[in-house]
Amino acid sequence: MGSGGFQVRHVTHEFRPPWWLRNPHVQTILAARLLKPPLPTVTSERLELEDGDFLDLAHAHAVATPRATVCLFHGLAGCVSSAYVSGAINTLTASGYRVTLMHWRGCSGEPNRLARSYHSGATDDVNRLGQLLRQRFPDEPLAAVGWSLGGNALLVHLGQTGDASPFDAAVSICPPLVLSVGADKLDTGFTRIYQRHLLGLMRSQHEAKRCAYPELDLPPASPDLNTFWRFDNALTAPLHGYRDVHHYYSECSARKWLGGIAKPTRLLCAADDPFFTPAILPKASELAPGTTLDVPEHGGHVGFLGSTGSGRLAGAPKRSRRWLDQYVAKVIAELLEAG
């Protein structure tokens, strides 16, 4: 049994880090800050949207005829240079895939034009990118990968669209699943450092847009919005059409949508993820037939660092410590083959 009394399920690839990498905060911080992969070579595209806004995309591929296209959806305040994104792009392109990262609105270094930005249930932009790439490459399989907030939004999209989703397969890594549980957890103990860091980035992005577009008359991101409950109630919910934070958390928590997923999907959640508690994890009866769940005991939040000799997937570089990057490429291949 794993943390909290739930059954830890290893569906395909077992992650077992060495003892010195079993602390969830070490996993989370090392993966994001210290053991970073090289920045990938990408080409940029600005996609103008029908609502007057834009999405900034980053494209990469290493072979003339890619085996499939993979869409990437980063987490809160992430971008192409986030370690988990760079690692995935490097590994996927080396494995023969075409890759497109969608920067959420306002996350590419330039404020977006509308009052709205992005959130855990921003499925319109997920679908927009999926449909675009389906049109551009109609003869290629199309997969999607999302991390944290991006993984949650991807799951909500899959659950809401079912068979109509443009994606043939999907991987969701460390998704919040139950937003209220995550908001509570991030306001306790040591995990407040993550909340402080993330909210600082979000307030900076919001204030940059207020300065760039004063005509939007946006409310300020004041310092007292220092918890996710307060920030989401004051800004995220009203700017995206939700009555309040409770309405937003209820409608955009991916766990409620899991049963509607019709495409082969894999969830990866660490039992020791410091951003959540085991209470977010679904029962087997909540999962659609084509959805599977991997819950290693260790891994932190978007960490999953191994050593140079252990916790390594077959075929991964011998000196690679970034188990998660290899997992993404392996699982995408398996899901597309099975589908």
C-alpha cells in the first residue's frame, strides 16, 4: 500500500529512485532548478485567434517524416524553457516525433490582449491547438501531454469531448484533479514556499498586463491575494466566467470528467507529490476503460529523477537522471500503438 492507504499501481514502468532522491521536495526542486536539460531548438509561431487574442507556439522536430505529432501543455507559469518541457521536447524529437508546445495565454513573455488568460479548465485553447494540428497533419497520429495545470486542462478537455477530441492519445502528469485539495495543501507547512513562488509569478504576469492594456480596467493583483483560494476567487474565477472560486474549482477539477474520456490516456501521479494529497486520486471505477493510472510512491511534483544507474527506463541514456522525460516518450509510443 502507498501513502494514505490507497493502492499504488505500477501499470507499465516502475520508478524507484535511490534513497537520497526519495524526498519529495528534493525531487521537485532538483528537477526544476538544478538538473535541467539543454534548451531545445524551436521555431516560433504566433497563432491569431478569432476572439482577438493570440497563442504563441513553439515547434520542433528532428526528422523529415515524423512518426506522430505531440502537443505539449505546460503547467502554471511555465514556458518552453521550463525543465520538464525542454526535457520532453529533446526526448520526443530524438525519438522521431514532431512536437508543438502551446504557451498558455500570457506565458510566452508577452501579455495577452484580453482580460482573460488561462486556468485549469481552459479547454477552448486545448481544443483549438488540437484541431489546428489535426488539419495541418491529417495523416499523422496526434498525441498530447500536459503537466500539472496543463495536465488537468487536458483531462477536462478529453472528458468533455469524448470521441470528438482531436487527440488519439494523451498523457497527464501530476494533474491537480481536485483543485480545492491542492489549494488547501499548498497553504500548509513547507509547501507554502511553492505557493509563494507561483503566486508571485502569477501576480507579476497579471500586473504586466494591467500596465500593457490599461483599457481593460483589470483589478490589481494585490499582495493580500497570497493564497490560491484568494487569488482564484478575486481574479481567476471572475475573469473566466465563474461565479466564485467554489464554482471554478468544482467545474474545472479534472477528476469529475475522467469517466467521459474516450481516447487512450495515462495518468502519472506521485504518492508523495507535495502539491496534493492522496485524496485527489480516483477510484478504479471512476476511470474510463482506456485510462490507466501510474502511482509511484516517490517522484514529488513533476520530478521523477532517478540516478545514473537505477530507476532508468530501458533504452534511456545511461547517464540520464531525468526518468520523466523518458517515460513521456515511452508511454506516447505505447498508447499510439495500442490505439
